[in-house]
Amino acid sequence: MENKPEKVVFFDGVCHLCNGSVRFLLRNNKSGSLTFSPLQSEYANRTLGENNINSHEPESILFLKNGKVFSESTAALQIARELRYPARLWSIFLIVPQFLRDWVYRIVAKNRYSWFGKRDECMIPSPEVSDRFIF
């Protein structure tokens, strides 16, 4: 990508739950406003490093939107704002106090491998959507 994308979803590329979430986002973000990058990629390491975030530490999806990085439940709900109806309705949960949202989020994040499984390597996007991924 020559231009820096404005909206990047950083996800755990080896997590089955995360990969399923990316597939869901691709189906429901028809405008193409979202770009994706595995946390294990060079791009994630460089971009998140510029924001003082270690891409190897987060047990969270991260969302870079117009220069600001969101994490945990706030990232997920900010991403929901980019989706078509009815999926965009999930963003209503931004009214729930963040400490409660993040508490639930952390339980799922901590158990995601045991509940949903783990791949040996990052997913490879299909040719139809490969232009929306940065490695």
C-alpha cells in the first residue's frame, strides 16, 4: 500500500476466533473502509511501535482510526461503526462503562485459544480481498 490507510484492524493472525471475526468484518464492511493487518506482521510491529505499543503483547484486537489506537472492547465497538446495518448496532454498547465491557472482553481474549483453537500460521487472504491486507 502506497498511502497510509486511515482505518486498520490489527488482529491475532493465528487465532480462529480472530480470523472468523475478520471474515465477518469483510462481509459486513462493504464500503471497504477497513484494512487488516495481523499482529504478527512487520507492518503491525512498525505501526504499533510508532504508537508505543508492542504488537507481540496485546491480547486484544487493536483498531487504528485516523491516527488513534483503540484496544479491547472499545476497538471492537469502534469497528462496528464501520459495518452495515444491523451489525453496526453493536456500537450502542459504547454506552456501557468501559471497565465492564473490557472485563468481559478480557475473559474471552484470555480463553480464545482454548475455546476456539489456534492455527500454526497466519491466515492467507483470498485474492478477492488481498488488497485490504497489509503485512
